[in-house]
Amino acid sequence: MIKQLNPPRRILMGPGPSDVHPAVLQSMATPLLGHLDPAFLEIMNETMDLLRQVYQTENKVTLAMSGTGSAGMETLFVNLVEPGDKVIIGVNGLFGQRMVDVALRCGAEVIQVEGAWGDIIRPEKVEEVLQQHKDIKLVAVVHAETSTGVRQPLQELSEIVHRHHALFVCDMVTSIGGIPTKIDEYGIDAAYSGTQKCLSAPPGLAPVTLSPRALEVSANRKSKVQSWYLDLSMIQNYWGEERFYHHTAPITMIYSLRKALRLIVDEGLENVFHRHALYGRALHAGLEAMGLELLVNEKHRLHQLTAVRIPTNIQDVEVRKRLLQKYGLEIGGGLGELKGKIWRIGLMGYNARQENVTYALAAIEDVLREHGYHFISGAALEAANRYIRENE
């Protein structure tokens, strides 16, 4: 006999997914329409318009691919890269490594520019490689590296890339809806993201945006796009004015994305960014008052995702299991070379609220004390609350 679905209650403060806004969950109970119904096509139009506002772009081709953020990554690479193309990819974490893998599968010649895990990709290193190779097609970096909590500066890098006539591509899975993306202002040619982080919707869609320059490169390919499902030359016709059938869109997920974007636009982008910054920095203050060390220096630290070094003699998995068991609180462990060395704590989208800062700090303080870690009791909450009072 199949048991009734009854998952335990959790507070999702790991690297994603984050908790879905209640209004977004409610939107998913809306009855289905046909994927070519005129009423649904209007919902698609509204979703594209909202996406442009949240991405901070006027790009006509700004739409949601069916699939998670990784599908967005693959969409851009299979459409922009052909076998033999030279591409530069900044690697300072797991998701830079993943871009390398995807580009290699497209037949690209990949040149990696590496940074330490927990540090940015240095623009001068990218420029050095661009000076050595005159036929680079694109340069790709991760804007918000989910595996480390690093925020990559984009403006200087974009200027360098365009001086060398290459495309500039960005992973914005953890940045969209949490920090400014400024696609047009920074001259970003193509970006991809996901729905399950700062947008506070379930995983399942990958918003992408492409500049006219990127679309021209894709349109002038010598070879067919290797993926039929992710071929933008056909996907554009479904999301665009012609509305040619391509595949059955995930209708309920598009409802959820539309509502999630509407909530952000109604709150105001600057207010949303301020909220993430306020509570993210309050969390940082609280963790440091507990004697914990943060992985990333303050200048390049994300507000929405915090990497915390695990204290000596404290067991990574045991602490996370205890937080889940005792408080229903999920935080993430490290990936790749940081596995067992850091915890990753998310304050993304709907979760970027004072009660979550308080709850997480109190729960972590209690569980660390159980595991023999010594610190001044109450210092974390005092520091976080002080920061919020002084910066609201």
C-alpha cells in the first residue's frame, strides 16, 4: 500500500531550493490551460515582461526554458558554441567546473582561468589570456558562485571581454532576484538562471536572456544546434510572436514563475536587494560574533548565500543532521574541494527575513554547544539584531 504523501516540515536555508512563497504555492493550484490557449499565451507574455524587469534588461529574447538552471547553462552553450570554438571559462568553484564540462561536450576548446575557491576571477588574468588568443568566441563566469558564496564583479570584466570582441556569458542562478544583475548596463550578452533560489519558486524552469549580438552569433552558426529540445531557433518561435508548437510547456511552473516575479516587481527591485543585503549581513555579524570564520572576504561576499568554515573538531554531517532533526532546519555542506570544510547557509528570496536570521543563529548556537564548541552565549543574536537596528 502506498503511503499518503506527508513530507516533514522544513525551513530550507541551504544553497537551494529555498522555501517557496505561500502566494506562489497558491498560484500552482490554478487550473491548467492548454499550452497554445490564447489566455495562456498572454500569461507567457506577462512572464517574459516580468523577467525582463527582474533581469534588468530590454532583451527581446528573455524567456523560461523548461528545465532547471543546468538546462539554462546547456541552452546557452549549445546555441552559442560550435565544435572547435575557443572559449574562456572562469573556474573558482563547482559551477565554473560544470560550465567547462558542458562546453567540452559542445566540442569547444576550453581555456580555464582559475581562481581560488572563495575568491573571485581576476579580470587581469582573463585579459592576459585574451591577449594571447585572438579568436576567443566567448568568456563565461559565474556571477554568484553557489559552491563558495562569492560574488563576481562583472562590469570591468565585461569591458575587457568586449574590447576583444568576444561574447560575455554569466551564470546567474543564485543572483537573479537577490542582487543586481544589470544585464544591459553591464553589457552581458547572455545569462541563465533558475527559479528555486532568490525567486522563491520551485525548481523546474531556467530563465535565460540573450542580447541581439548573442542571437546574431547563434543565427549564423555553421552547424545545427546539437540539442533539439534546447534549440533557441525553435524555442523563440514558441515564446515569440509566431507561437509555433515546440513542446508542451510546464504550465503550472510558468504560473509559479509569473507569480514569483510579480511579487518581486511589486516589492520593488531595490527594496528586494536591500532586504537581502540587510539580513545577509546581519547573519554574517551573528556568525562572526559566535567566533565562526566566513570563507569569503567582505568585499566579494554574497548576501544571499554564506559559506562558513567548520570549526576544528566539529563534525560537518553530525551538526547538519542534528539541525534537521531538532529544528527542521536545512543548511548545506561543502562541495568539491570544500567538502567537509564549510557549511552553506542561504537567505534567499522569501527566506530573507529577520525571523529566519534569528531562528538559524539560535539553532546553530544550540547545536554547536551540544557538540562542544565554546563561545559567548547570546552574542550572535545580539550582534545580528544590532546590525539590523542600525541599518534598517
